[in-house]
Amino acid sequence: MTHFEVQRLLVNYKTLEEFKNFREFGAAELSMKDDLEANIIENDSESPFYGIYFGKKLVARMSLYRIEGKFDRYFEPQQDYLELWKLEVLEPYRGKGYGSALVDFAKSFKLPIKTNARQGSSDFWERMGFESSTYQPSRDRGESPFVWYPLGVQEQVSAAPEMPTIESSSSI
């Protein structure tokens, strides 16, 4: 298997230009340009963006955020986890292991990982060892969460409150 070097991407205008090469499927939630521009303005030195270069060309990228355990509604035991967003590989480089290399890099932190399957990517996530999470409307709000469990971690059994019912009233 080919080894690819995953790099933390710099928060700068050169990276912003490189992001323009990605298709982003026209979906607002896949747009990393806005995220990057916000970080340039804030001068954030801890970039959540990672990528793989082929020569000098950025060919694969993702966002990786660490979520504090107090916000964990996916994993048991409750703990810090990673949220993987916006994984994308440029068309000519697909099927060559770049996406897998990014996911393996995220797994190397040995924390549970949550992502959302988009654009028919469910098969990819399953090949990478992710499982479809039990859908909970109040938590997932239309998302399609896939999760990866490191050893000793399992799905959190939720005691999520039922959605409130709205009773009709004639005084409206």
C-alpha cells in the first residue's frame, strides 16, 4: 500500500486558492472556503484542515475537529471524540487511497470518530470500518451519522427526551 503524507494545512490565502480546485458538490456544508476565510480573519494558528499533496498540488482534504466529552451524544463511555467533515479527493486522484489515508490519519488519534455520509459515500465509510449510528431525530437533525469505535468504545444508549407534542388550542 502506498504511504501518503497527511499535512495540517496552513490558514492562509494560498490554501484558500487551492480549495477552489475542489468541486464541493454545490453543497454549502461541504464548502471549506468559508471556514478557511473565517480562520484567516481570526488568525487561528491551530488549523482544523488536513490534506495530501501530489507534488505541489493539494489533491485530498478534510476538516477534523476535536469535540469535548461533555458534548458527546454518540459514544459510551462519554468522552472527547473527533468530528470528520468535508473529506474530498479531486476526481483524477480518486480510488488511489488518498481518502483512506486521511481517514487512517484521523483514526491514529485513537479517539472515536463521527462523520456524516454524503453523496452516496456510505459504502466508503463502511469499508473504512465505520458504522451507521442509530438515528435520533433530536440529535441528528436530518444528518446521516457514521461512527468509528476504537477498542473499548460502543454506541451511547440515549435517554434522549421525546420530542414535545404540540396540543391544539383554540385561543391562538
